[in-house]
Amino acid sequence: MAPEEPDSVAARRNGPVDPSRRRLLAGLLTAYTASLIPWALAQPAPRADLGAFTALSAILVGRQALDAAQATRLYDALAAAHPNFPADVQALLALLNERHIDPQQLQGVLDGEHSPLAPLPRQILGAWALGVVGSGEGARCVAYETALNAVIVADVLKPPTFAYGAYGSWTVKPNL
């Protein structure tokens, strides 16, 4: 024979349901569940082409998180400099997913196959590392102090974010 329950427990179990308590429990459960979802998955992707570029960039530079504003600037500059850039990014990302190529071996594979996509990893890595898109007269500086070459060493070195002389002073050979 089971022991008898106190009257208050039996009344709660058999009594009317308290809707405010149910809402509180549902809210707590929802908040807890939402905290388990990674933030990156919860953010909407405004442009699919930019999302593919960011994913490919993360694979190539070996970083899980990249600055979204800088990714947009770099993507826009690269797309302006190379008309087929959006399609090439999609094709290279599909190739990586399809063939499971190790990112460290990717450039060698593309060069060995004489792929038309071979210049793409160099362009993307150069843009992220140096903050410059293009070369020669068509070079465009998109990032400087936020380029990866400065960010990677920022904990030890403080690369200058400006020139130490008048404009063009770096072009004159120093007196030794």
C-alpha cells in the first residue's frame, strides 16, 4: 500500500493548471535551448555569394572566425577586379567539398591539374593576409591594420598604422 500524500500535493496534482507557471517553464526551456545553438548558425546570411566566400576564406586562411565587415570589403574588391570571381568561388568551394582536398595541398593540386581555378587561392590569401587586392597600377588597399599579417603578430609586435614621415617619404632612399 502506497503512503498517502499530503492534501496540498494531491490538490496541486488534481487541481487546475496554472498557466503562468507553464509560461515560465516554457520560457526557461526556450532560453536554455537557444543558448545551446552556436551564434554563427543563428545569424542570417544576407548574401549567399558572400557566405561562400567567407566559408572558403576560413578554410584557406585556417581560421574559424573572420571579420564579417572585412570579408564584405574584400569580396566586393575581388569581385570588382575579377568578373568571374563569384562563380569561381562557388566552383572552388564545391571542388573542396566534393573531393575533400586538404587545404594545405590545394594549391599543389590545382597547379598540377592546370586548373583555371589555380590563381583563386592566392588571390584570396593575399587579400586576407596583406589587405591588398590586385597588383601594379590596379592594386587596391582594402585593409591595413586589420589585415591578417598585422593581426597575427599584434600580441607581440605593433605594426604602425601610419607612415613616419611626410607623404611619399618612403620613396626616397634613406641616407646611410
